[in-house]
Amino acid sequence: MGILDLFKLDGKVGLVTGAGQGIGRAYALALAEAGADVAVVDINDKTGRSVADEIASLGRGALYVRADVSKPEEIEAMVAATEARFGGLDIAVNNAWAGGRFITPPPPEEFPLDAWDFTMSLLLRAAFVGCQVEARAMRKRGRGKIINAASISSYVANTGVAYSTAKAGVVMLTRCLAAAWGKFNVNVNCISPSYTLSPARRTDSRADRDYMRSLHPAGWYERPEDLAGTLVYLASDASNYVTGREIVVDGGHTLNVWLKPLEREFPPLVSPRDEAAALNHDLDLLGIPHDEDGLLLD
């Protein structure tokens, strides 16, 4: 087998939660472009079906499954539907997230308990239940790859007590499951991005985006597609000896510990206009008015 063949996913079956837009859409399309058939899981029928249509247009098998991953019975159903359609499951990406209740989270001493419970249920509990159900399906095939969505917030206290705590939990969950399930040939890893330009960040101003670019040695605001190569690597045979790991894909953001803008000698490889391409697709589908840079219109 040649080195590039290790990255091919031909004949594989993948499942991505929260795949209707943003990072999840990029993940689902990346798996399909690498050769996999893909189950697109979301709670938004319009966006979920749109991504499934994109996958079908690539000549891959596509299935849209509506599922709320905060409900264990719907996680069971999404995996069962994937197995029924494609005959099994090889790759599972636990990515779903509905966004927080607060633009600016309250301080820990004032953080509402119901908001804490919601965050833990959707980010940590759902990841655990998803992994359980997915691993049972993968054991039938004698191998599999599970990739969880973590965040640089797992070790940088930058997004409020509940989100950062939940993402830290995802990293440790990944390690525990990798240690337990190696005997089944199931690899479990996670990806930690920086702030990513998806519909969740649509309220950013131009100044916000300029500042974010200035904090990244790479020089541009992270896009969903900047995560796609890492996802395919972890889903493929190229990573068969990698398990229990957190891969940070942040453009060097967490290297800049003083949070001071960085100087550049050359233009970054991605321009602000290029950054917005995938975001514009999602905003169009969601019916949200915006300009060509993906900034919201009044």
C-alpha cells in the first residue's frame, strides 16, 4: 500500500453529528471526498438534508438522520439507521453543539445550574453515550475510529466555566475510552480547534475578526476546512497507531501566551475574503443576510 493510500476511506461508513453546518459540514464533506459513505446527523432538517445532497453529488452514499444527541434513545436510533442503510459503522465524529445560552457567560459564582446541566448534557454526556453506542457498532466489524470534538478551551479558561469544563472532560473521556477499547481495535481521539469562523461566530464584528487574526501566527481566522485534513487523518489507516490523543489545530493561537497582536512579514496564506466562503454558504442556507465577507447586515 502506498503512503497516500493510507488516507483513503473507500468502502468506509462514517457518521457525523452536528453535520448541517460549520465544522460538522466540513467534516462530513471531507469524509465523503476521501471515499466514505456518510450519515449526516443534525436537528435542522434543511441544513442536514442540504449536506447529504452535497455528499450524494460527490457520488458517495448519503443519509440524513434527524437526532437530538442530548437524548440517548435518539443516539441509538441514529446509529441503527446508519447500520441499516450502509451495513455497519467504521468512523464516528461526535461534533454536535447547539451554542451557548450566553454571548458573555456569567462568572462562575453566578452561573445558573440549569445552564451548567444543559452544557454538560450536550457536550460531555452526549459524547459519552455516542461513543458507547458507536463502539458497540464498531465491535461488530472488529475495528473503528471515533473522533470527538474538543477545544483549546479544554485547557484555556476562555469561554465560561461550563463550556471549558465540559471540553476538558471530553479530552479525558477520549483518553479513558482509548485505553479501554484498544482491545476492540477501536481508536478514540479528539480534535481541539481555536475560534472557528462558523455560523456560531456570526455576531463577530470586522474589528473582532481583525483582532482574532492578529493573535494567530498563521495569520487568519480558523475556518472549518482547516480542520478537515486532521479529521481525515484520524479517520484513516494513516492513524492506526494513534489513540487517546488530543490534536490541537489552532493556527498557533495558544502559542501566543501574552495575547498581543503578532507582526507579519508576508501576507497570510488565506485572505479575509477566502475565510468567509464556507461561512457564506451556511448563512445563505440559514437565510441570514450578510455581505461577501460573511459579516451580518443590519
